[in-house]
Amino acid sequence: MLVSAVFGWLWEALRWTWHDPDGYNFISGPLADITLLGGAYAILRRHNCAVKGCLRIGRHPVAGTDHIVCRKHHPHESPSAEQVLAEHAASKHREAVTAVGAAATAAEVAATSAAGAPAPAPGEPAARDDGPA
């Protein structure tokens, strides 16, 4: 009785799937599902961690090799939020110091050229004019 019920259910499911002579129900039903699942498997297989048995997504290259691994298996520790903020602040400080130094150099060049002296070449110090000798 149980075998008959299972066989009857399977028959109705398959008959409903393939009852269309053009195969539309098969193409838009199980074939679409198989295609999507196969594509998801291919993407996961291509982009997963290189460590055997790890199903995580690998995004971090290992220096000196062609392996792409997940964050868990990467040999370097990832920076903490505090380290990232500290490096960002240090970078902004370096940029500010460089901008102030460039502005001071530009002011010296402008003062020198306004006095009638030729402007120095880039990288050369500005000539000093201490007045009449």
C-alpha cells in the first residue's frame, strides 16, 4: 500500500512536470533549479578557501603562493579597529605636515620672485637676500 502511494505521488509529479508537449514546465521548473544549484556550486567551488575541507569564501592571497585563503587560514592576523583608526590618524597627520611644508616653500618662492630674483629650481633652496653687502 505504501509503495503504491509513493509511486502514485511520483507519477502525478512527473506527469504534471512533463505534461506540456513543448517542455515549458520542465525547463522553467526542475531544469532551472538544477541550473541555479549547479551555478552556485561552481561559484562556491571556485571561490572557496584553498585549505582542504574549508568551505569559507577565500579572498586573501598568501604571499609567495597562488593560494587564496579565508581570513581564518591566512598566516597574518587581521588588524583591529583601533589599529586601523590609529594608522588612519597617522596618515592624516603626515598629509597635514606635508601640506604645511609645501605651503611654506610656495610662500618662500613667491617672496623671492616678488623681490626680482629668479625663482629657484625645484628642489633647490631659495636664495637669501640679507640686504646690501
